[in-house]
Amino acid sequence: MTRVVFLRSKSPAGIEPRLEKEAASLARAGYEVHAILWDRTRSHPAKEVREGVHIHRYQLAAPEGTVGLAPRLPRWQWFALRTTTRLRPDIIHAIDFDTAWAARVAARLTGAYLVYDVFDFYAEMVTADLPPRVRRRLAGAERRIIGRADLVVVPDLRRQAQFGNVRPKRIVEVMNVPEDRAFRAVVGTEFTVFYGGMIAKDRGLIDLLAACESTGARLIVAGHGPDEAALLPHLETSPACMVLGTIPYEEVLKQTAAAHAVVALYDPSIPNNRFAAPNKVFEAAMFSKPVIVSEGTAIAEIVRSTGCGLVVPYGDRTALREALERLMLSPAECEAMGARGRAAFESGYNWKVMEARLLDAYRLLRA
């Protein structure tokens, strides 16, 4: 049996939806699948099996926004390297740059194929004020990994623009789309907007809060992130908002199904955000919910082409308020947008399609 080891330095709510879908798909296809995760909150079992995936967690405290995170990275890398080599994998599936060193060394030691999965291009994802020289070095190092990997997985092929002159040996697009699910959610009479994701300054949360306060909409926020200390006081003290914190993926889906609309605002001035195609938009489409997204992002092109929502300039509170009012005042238009989103989901933006792509890419890897 072919053994696959995933490496990921984050494991919110136990394991991320994208990683869980990829790993479970491989397990169902007959692979022996392991996932090595860093449990930064020490709130999950050190070992467990979920949907046929054997999970190994490194339990070292380092919550989001922790100043001491960087010094802890080498300890995580060594744990990932030791655990991976002990498992003697046939394929190492590394997610993002903070697993790259351990994955590359382990691949050399074990002779395993290396799959590099770009959830985010690291040098353009970090919002901290890094010197340009450091950012260039990070980008160069990640591009070298991309060039050396036997297979590169991306959520959107447009991300190849971030690779510079590097051309992967093989590349496959596996989008951030969900498995088809159905929930009997009760949609209340109060117009509710749901945001589930990173609590970060580049996600337009304060603008969204202001729009909900001015229109009378109810805002539900779930997630975690590096800017909780700065943003949560505003969100938690507003009568228009309810903050749920980090919740299991099943609850994210239930909240999406119960909302009237879903919002995904990404600041396009951050290069990585321009390629954002977040799963929350596809989850909204699955449940026939209209969305509001930011101009200048990859997801805006999909929203426009499918007609499943509205696009607004990031940071434009007037445009955001008007978009929200438009949805609130026209239930028929909301329903039509939601129906178009569901049609797009059924026609290709679903996990059944992406699973087939992933499994085909894995088969070609060992052909």
C-alpha cells in the first residue's frame, strides 16, 4: 500500500477542511494516509484517526499572533522531519513553506516523491512589515521548492504568476470547494451575514461591521487569526455582531446554511490576496446563498462570471453598505443569485470534480 504523509503547521479545530478533504480522498482511494500537524493550542489529541487518516500532532503552544512563534518553528520542523522519516513514506505532501525544509530533507532521506501544496504563497501572504530583502529571499526559497517538487498543487492556476520564472514539473488545480452537503437550517427573519475565516486586518471586518450596524443586519463571525487582539474588542462590543470563535467545520456549514448572505472581503493591496478563492464562497454557493466579495481578487472574477453575488471595492464602506442594502431589500434577487451559485457548484465547483483531479495527479506521479 502506498503511504502518504501530509505536513501542515496549523490545525484549527483539529484539521483544516481542505487538508481533510485531500487526505480523506486519498484514504478512500486505497492509500495509507498520515497527517503531521502542529496543534498550537494544545487542544486536540496527540494521535487520532479521522476518516481513515492517521493524525500525529506536535503539541507545542504557539497561538495565533504569538510573538514567540518564529523561535518555535525549528522545533516544529525537527518534529515533522523525525516523524516523517520514521513513517517511511512513499509520497510526502507538504503544505506551505513552513513545512518545506522538513519535507525536502525527509524526501531525500526516504526517496519519497515530494508534493508541494500552495495554500498561500508565503512571501506574499505575510502581512508583517518585513524588509524587502527578507521577503525576496522567502520568495526565492519557496520558488526553489516549487521547482524541485514532483507535483505542485494549487487552488487556482492563476497563482502561477507568483512563481516567477519557475515552471513546476507537474501542476494540478484543486480548488477550495466543498463536498456536497445538506443541512435543514432555519433561516430567521432578521437578515444575517456570516463571515467564517481568519480574524485579520486584511479581511475588511471593521468595514463589514460598520455596514451591518448602519443597515440593521446581524453579523455572525467565526474563526481565529493573528489580529484578534486588535479586532475582537470592536466585534464583541457591537450589538450588531456575535463572535463564535473557532468552531468545528460542521458548525461553519450550519452557520452558512442559516445565513442570508456570506461576505469574503480580501484586501487586494496584499499580493497573495489577489489570488484568493476562499472555500467560504463555494460553501455559500452550495447552500444557494449570495456573496459579497472584493474587487481585484480571483474570486471576484468567479462571482461575476457565475452571477452568484456582488463585487465591491475593498475599503469602500459606502459601496459595501449599498451592496448589503441591495440584498436586504430584494429577497427575489438574493434567491436568484443563490440559485446561480448552486448551479455553478453543481456544474464543476464541487469536491467530486476536484477529487478526481487529485487522484489522477497522484496516479501520474508514480506512473
